[in-house]
Amino acid sequence: MTTTPTIQPDDGSILTPDISAAALAPEPGPTGTEPDAGRLADLLGQPADARHIALVGIFALAVLYTLHFAREFFLPIALAVLLDFLLGPLVRGLRKLRIPEPVGAGIVMLGLLGLVATGIWYLSGPAAEWLSRAPESMATVQEKLETLRRPMQQVTEAAQQVEEAATVGAGGTQQVEIKGPSLISQVFGGTTAFLSAAMVVVFLTYFLLAVGDLFLQKLVTVLPQFKDKKMAVSIARETESQISTYLLTATVVNAGVGVVTAVALALIGMPNAVLWGVVAAILNFVPYVGAVVNMGILGLAALLAFDTTGQALMVPAVFFAINMIEGNLVSPMILGRRMQLNTVALFVGLIFWWFLWGIPGAILAVPMMAAIKIVCDHIESLAPIGEFLGK
């Protein structure tokens, strides 16, 4: 009769399972019926022929297709898992104070929701004001940028004349215009989908925080061999440790960027400096692209707020200086050698996840690529991928 290995939680560790030799020992079973992971590794190590490459390519395309077209399902799960990594240390800290995990998870989630609700309530007014001024604002921006547009205006007019001549030469072919959904349906449809996804993320994050290491315990229990159990625990511990550290550090650093940006913009007279500080903090989670997008947003807003173009250009210039200090001094000093990803691979991964899941995918690109690298580093057949992703 076989006995099921169990894991006893230990409050002092990052992941609580107590992984001992007795707990991780493989179960005895009938000869020839126990799965042998070594045979799979031997098969993977054999030279691949055209059929193997084709099957791997088809499988990869199927995975990409599924991730892209089922993003409404996978994206909330990915967000919830990362929030679990971020908030898990707080729940474990409350557990050391003899607060049960379900209660601690509820306290942490209520605190997070309260913080988000307070921020939305405080910033909704300035944001709504800027959005309501959008139509007339674009006209104002165009007037101020007229001097920069004049060299390009002649080229545009010439291109339009060529296009009109080509249309007349084609016999005035009738064009069919396909109207998309109305603005109201887009707004309310997008709002409904966003609220639904937000509810899924909130509840799933709470359940992940409340059950603690239940899934890791189940995984260790069902794995057949000792080395597989040890590898699973090692991957889980390193993934949670590195991603939790990265998310906590990045959150603190980006919050600091937001505060410094708000203070600096307030000093030079930029209206609603707190709003632009929050925008800077959020966009700073996206490597490279976030800073460029934020500079463009600040530049447009500054053209509306100031009378002269020179004074308006001070706003993106100030943020550029803040971003350079943060990216070259603060973040390397705080993060050290954690999450050391190849710059080229990181940029390609950013574009990849942006294509799959849009802006949320770009925000999640760094921690997800780091998790992929950790898994590849622990699996021998995937080690070359991990080497490519690292510096």
C-alpha cells in the first residue's frame, strides 16, 4: 500500500513547503508502470528531423494563436498570479502575527482596492477635464506647431495631388465605406469588458493569496520522481523570490519617479502635476517604450498649458532628465544583478507580449520573461533558451 507524500508549512520561508528527503521520495510502484522522466529527456536529446521540427513549429503556432485570441481568459490569470507574487509577502507577514491567510488576504485586498479607489476618485476630475478639452486642444496644438509643420506641408500637398490624379485616372471608382461601431457602444462595451476582467483579477488574486502554497503542495505530491519534485520546488521558490523582489522594487522605484515628476512639474508651473506624476509612474513599468510615450503625452499637455513653445518643451525635457537618472543610476543600484535579461531579447519580448495582449502585455513583459528564463535555466533541454535570454 502506498503513502502519499505531504508537505508541512513552515512560516519562516518564502515558500512554505518543508521539502525533505522523506517527503520528496518517489513512491514505490509495480515494475514497468512508473513513469520514467529520464526516457523523455533521452528522446528530447536525440537529433531532430524535419518531422520533429514541423511538429514543434505547429505546436508553437497553436500556443501563440491560443494566447492571442483567448487573451480575455489568460490575461486576468497572469495579472492575478503577478499580484499574488507582489502581495504574498504581506500575507505571510500577517500570518506571522497569527492572522489566518484568508483573513490576511482579505485585509490586503481591501487595502489595495481602497488605495486604487482613492486614486481614481482624486484623479477622475482632472482626467475628465483634459478629455473634455481634447477636440479644441488638438486645434490649439496644431496652431502652435504650425511653424514646424510648414516644411512638411508642401510634401503632403504634393502627395494629395498625386493621389487625386490617380483616383481620376482610375475612372472614379466608387468606394464603399464600412462603418464601425459607434463611440457609445465602444465606450460602454470596453467599460463592461474592463470591469468584468477587473472582477476576475480581484477574486482570483484573493483566492491565490488565501490558499497559500496549496498548488505547490499538490504539484509536489503528483510528481513521480524525487528529482522532479526537487526541480519543481526550486523553480517555484526562485520564481517567486525574484519576481516578488522585482515587482516590489519596481513599484517603489516607479512610485518615486511619479513623486519626483509631480514635484518637478509643479515647480515649473505645469497644471495637474499629480495626474502627470501618476501617468509617469504607470508608464514606467513598460521598459523603453513607456518613457517615450510619456514624453509625448507630457509634450502635448505642455503645449496646451503654456503660451510659448520653448516653455512647453521644458516639461518633456525635465521628465527625460528624471528618466535618465532613474534608468542609469537608481534602478541598477537598487536591483543589482536581479532580473538580468538580454537587452535585445527584452525588447523583442516587449514587442511580442504587446502584440499578444496589448498594453497590459507590455507591462507584464519583464516578469513573464524572467519567469520563462528561470524555468529554462532549471530544465537541461531548455538551457540554451535561458542562456540567450540572460546577459
